[in-house]
Amino acid sequence: MAGIYLHIPFCRKACHYCDFHFSTVLKGKDDLLEAMHIELERRRDYLLQKKVNTIYFGGGTPSLLQGDELNKLLDHIMKLNEVDPHAEITLEANPDDLTREKIRELVASPINRLSIGIQSFRDEDLKWMNRAHHASQSDYAVKAAQDAGFENITIDLIYSIPGMQMQHWKENLRQAVELNIQHISAYSLTIESGTFFGHEEKKGTLRPVEQEISSDQFHYMVEFLRENGFDQYEVSNFAKKGYESKHNTSYWEGKNYLGIGPSAHSFDGKSRQWNVSNNALYTRAIMKGESFFEREELDDYTQLNEYIMTGLRTKKGINMDFIHDKFGIDMQKIYQDYIEEKIKSKKMTRENAQLSLTTDGFLMADRIASDLFIIRES
């Protein structure tokens, strides 16, 4: 099984926190979409005829595309690949794009899952983050999509926002649960260099939320969503039974995927490649038949460490027997004292050869993973 990701690099506004590749200028959109179709043709053998069970439109803001533009890309994918008839096909959408007309277009398409970028139900937060929509549009968008027939909807939320008190965060989560959606992705606000917030932090006019506040909001979220039927199957992802994101799970499980569009990444099990993060350069290179990506061969150490990094962020965790059989590394022997310390401090659990992080461990998942990395001997 394999997945296909399509990066649609256009947005109405630049969110102050976003460091993904995007453009607020739609000039050149038609040429870029044509280039994406050409890339699909040129890379038709990348997945080695594996059946495609997930397709994901990300960005950017894919909901800016017209229905016929989305359908042409989907038709092309299905012409070139064997696509599972029950494939999960996700479209990221902003609430302000989900008019009744747009939703009718989407319902008539093969798209069967919506990922709606709500971020917050508070206008104060949305304005501060420079989002394009208002809080009232979020509730409307979800309910209109449900009324039209969408039965698999996920929303994005952000916590650890300066000025967001615990009662504000509780209200956001309450409103999310009352919408009767199937999935929630919730991320702690991260200030990245190169973003508006990154520049503000560098100037000293923006200070990140204290770790204790962020931790309290995280713990409350985990418990509240659990009480309301959501399973935390990854650090930032919560789903009702049977509604876990198949596409994102395939990333974490190391399955093959093809990325189409500027800045999109691809993985074939042994190498990773990423397209140029520039709309004009991507389009020009595709049209001229020139190279438009960089490629990295992954040695065993890199593959192992990626397995550790992604695995520990999931409920499933990592398996030391699998590591030993595939890579010849005895994690239990190398890191026995470290593992025991993390179990004792209730950051980690172990069941036979399976290592998983607790809620407290999830708060430091990346640090624990890096501590367990295997470094090639010089």
C-alpha cells in the first residue's frame, strides 16, 4: 500500500506562525497545476505499482482550487495508479472557503475526508495569528459539511497561544467536541525562524508561553478528549475508533509515498527526495524537462533513527525485536539504564519488546527519541 500527497502552495493570507511553502499570489496557478500533471506522468513508476490507499491534498490551502481542478488531478492519479476503491482522500480546507456551493462540489467528488483548519474558536486568537476566517465561519463550515454528507471530518486546533487562558482552551475543546467530529489534530504553537512570529521573537516583542502552561493545556486536552471518546494515537492526533488518519499513519509506519508539487517530499523505502520550494522554479524545471528535486539515500542508521523518532510519537511506540531483526542493534543492551530510568519516572512503558511513551513522555518525545538514536561509529 502507498500514498500520494499533492502540495497546493496557495493561500489567501500568510498566517503568522506558518513555515510551510506557500504563496499569497495566485499568478501562475494554471501553469503550476499543469506542471503537477506532468510530474504525475513523469513519476508514474515511482510507487512500483503499489496500490494507492490514501491521497492527500495539503498546502497551502487546497480548498482554493475549483472543483474541476481537484477532480482533474484525482482523475489523473486514478488513470496512472491502482487506487483502492475505499481509499481515504483528504482535502485540507479553510472554513471561509467552505461555502455551500464549494461543499456541494466536494461532495460530488471522490474526496471523502475534510481537514478543516479552525485553529481556534476565538476571534482574538484568529486575528493575532492572521487567519483568513472568523470564528463564526468555523461552526458553519463543519455543520454545513456534515449536512451535505461528509462523515469523516478532522479539525486543527492550536494551544500554547500567548494570552490564551486555560478557560479559553477548555472552551475551544468543548466546542470542538460538541461539533461531533471524528478527529482532532492539536498542536502546541511553535515559533519558527523565518515566520512573522519568528521575527517578532527575535526583536523581543513576542515571548513563547511558559512550558508549565503549555504542559497543563496538553494534559487537560488529553484527559478531556479521552473522556469524550477520542483516542490519542499520536502526540498531536486524536480520533474516534476507526477514524485515525490513514495517510499520516502511513508516514509514521514508514510506508512509501509520492509527493507532487513544489516542496513535496517522497519516500520509496530507501531514499527520500524533495521538490524545489519555489513555484516558478518548479514550474519552469518541469516544463523544460529539467531536474526539480534533491535526493538523499538513507543508510541503515538513518532509517533506524527515523523509525525511533516517528514511532515514539505514536501510541504504538517502537519494537526492540524488530530493531534487532532488521538492523542488528540490541537496544535493550545499549540503553538498558536509560530505558529503566524513563520507566521509573513514568515517561515510558515497556511490554515485552515494545516501548511506548506515557502522556508525560509525549511532552518530551523528540528529546527521548534523540537520546535513543544510534550513532554510526567513526
